[in-house]
Amino acid sequence: MLQSSAMRTAIIGMGRTGLSVARFLLSRGVACECFDEAPLVLPADLPLPFHAGPLNGDILAGFERIIVSPGIHWQHPALCQARAAGALIYGDLQLFNEFYRGDIVAVTGTNGKTTTVTLINTMLDILPGGIEAGGNIGRPMLELIDTDEPPCRVVLELSSFQLERAEPVHPRWAALLNIQPDHADMHADMEAYRAAKLRLFARQGEGDKAMLPAGAEWDELAAELGGRGVYIRRFGVGSSGALDCGVEMTGDSHWQLFWHHYDKAYTIDSSELQTMGMHQHLNLAVAGQAAADFGLSPAVIRQSLSTFRGLPHRLQFLGTVQGHGWYNDSKATNPDSARAALLSFPKVIWICGGLRKGLDVSQLKDVVAGHVALMLVTGTDTRAFIELGAMAGVEVHAVNSIGQAVKHAAAVASGLPVLLSPAAASQDQFRDYAERGRCFAEAVAALEVRS
């Protein structure tokens, strides 16, 4: 797509991705103009025209090429107008795809991507030439290759937004972790969301590997990919004799994680892991299988899995303060991720709420009834959560802030663990889920100081 550096080019959205695109193009002699609805100041190394304010279709229609950051709606009226005028519109993955020639490991899914990618990156880094992680994980993928010596292999966390805005990549090893309702505000419907995710496998062929969830709904995709010569891996909760990797129950509430090295299954008991929650252990199993598929020994994989401490804001244990254990799961921005966290405890005080993005939280009724003693609801969309509590027969209190929720929970004499797992996005009160999680952690730390 850079066949002509003279094409009039616009970059929409000047967060980390947009800045990486601007630097990538500028270093290749491509003049471009930058747009963002916020009144930003571009870094000094980007002496480019900048337009702040609402996107204007009449202006964008004058560009031949528009590169859009993931957070911008693909069907924004201004982009639709530019598209109708003949503009070429895509995302940063398109540029990466055109310029990168090394091996790609790629992971997509609604939940669990960052944990899986982080652990794959940690383990595969011991291979000759190492590996670099990028994409939706926080480091823009173009930064990985905007260098004199690009890495020989990369592991990419890819969102539905990135996948739908580029021609398909060709990963040597690809994983789909799950597809759950999310981003209803950014996709036309659930089918469009699913289709975007499945673009990950569009170019896979002979000798590539695809990791898919267990379950009949993925059998057709597995058969299609297998027909192309793709080696199929399946993961989930089940037997090590039936699945390639996953978790296998060894008791009512006990399990072991397993993966295969060639034809032999290797296991590690969940009690030996530093992370908690079956959903997290499934992610670890997928990462372990990826490492095995790239030739790492069972001993190295076991060591990596048993020492991995997890990531911030993902069922992160903050400590015991005033008789309660406190857990930060701020990354749970949809009901399914909150469900997984709630199922990790017999009973909790649950801090929830935020920006629902049109998602239905009533689906959590049964798990809330069985695992929640008290709900503390904060954020913009409180009504749906209050109604959820009423349906589940659980006591509910609406609070004005995360800090107030922490104080309220600390005053409860039950000694139950306190879980922040919002089941909603954070942008109604915070910049992102990480800021929300830090606010929660700071409020818990303040309790400890006062006590």
C-alpha cells in the first residue's frame, strides 16, 4: 500500500498506535496529516499537520489513504463518506503485514489474550533470535519492525478491530481463545464480531498450527482448516487423552493443567501455580502448548508456568487488609470475564459496574446468586446491575466511586474476599481499565495506612 509515497495520507487517532503509524510513515518519506478529536500536542519528532476536533467527512474525502487507529469506529460517518469518495482505509496491521517477513505467532479472543501472549513471549524468548510481543498488548506492532534489525519472530495480540481493518496476516501458529459478547458498540452484530476474529486463520495452510477451543461449535472451522493442511490443536476443560491442552479435573474443586510434548501429556497441579482461576489456567495451558510446539522442553515449560505470577488487573491479589482479601480484576470489562472471576471464589463481596457497552449482565444471575454475598455498584449504568442483584436475591448498594466501594466493603464484618471485577468498561469514570485498577489498589492501600 506504500507503492506511492505521494498518496495524500491521513492518520486518524493519535494514541500510541497512531503515533507509531506516523513515525513509520515519516521514516519512509510519506507525508501525512494527523487527526484526533482531542486537542493533543504531537511529539516534537513528528512535525506534521494536526487537526483536532470532530472528524469531518468533507475533509477526509480529500485523502487517498486513511489509516485508522483501533479505537475509531470503522463505520464512523466521516470514514464512510471518505470510503465512498474512493479513499483506501485500513489499520496498522495492514502496514505490518506488508513489511514484516519473519514468523508470526498470533492470539485473538474476547478474554485472556494479554496473559497468553505475555507468557508465550516469555517462554519463546529463549529460542535463537528471541521473540518480540506487540499489537493490542500495549506496544504497537509497527514499533517492532521500525528498526534496522526487525525480530525474526513476533507474537501479536490481535483485536477484532485490528483484524477487520487489514488483509489477513499469515501466522505460523495462531490461537482463538474464545468469542463472547463484547464490543456491541463497535460491531454491527455478534456475527460481524465473530467474522472479524476468524480472519486470523484466513491465510493459514500446510504446516501451520491453529489452536481452537473444544466444543462442537468449532468443529466445522477445525475441519476446514484441517482440509488445508493446518495442524489442529484443541483446548478446554477435559481429559488429556481427548484434548491437546487445558485443565483436567482431579476432584470437586481441584484440577491440573496439561499440555502435550509430541504424544506425551505433561501436567502441573493447580496448587503449584502462582495464578488463580480456571480461566487463567486455560490461558497458561495454551501458552504452554505453544512453547511445546516450538520445541521447548517440558522442564522449561513447567518452570515457566509455575513461576508466572500473572498480570496486573487480572484477578490480582493485593493483600489482606482489615480482615478481607482484596482482588483487582479491573480488566474484566464484560460479563463473561466477570463470571470467570466470580467462579474462582465460594463467596465474595463484589464491586461492579461501569459502562456496559450494551452488554446484558442479567446472564450473571445464577453465578451471582451462588457466589456473591453483597454487590457494591458504581459507574454510569447502575440500573442494570441493581436489577441483576434483585433477580439474584443479593443485597445491593449503589456507591459514588471505587473509593467509597472499598470503604463500604471494609466495614463489612464477614471477612469475605472483596473482588473488583466490573463486568463493564471503565471510560465512564476512568481513562482505561488500568487507571480504574490503580484507583482500587490505592484505596485498598489507604485502608492499610489508616488501620
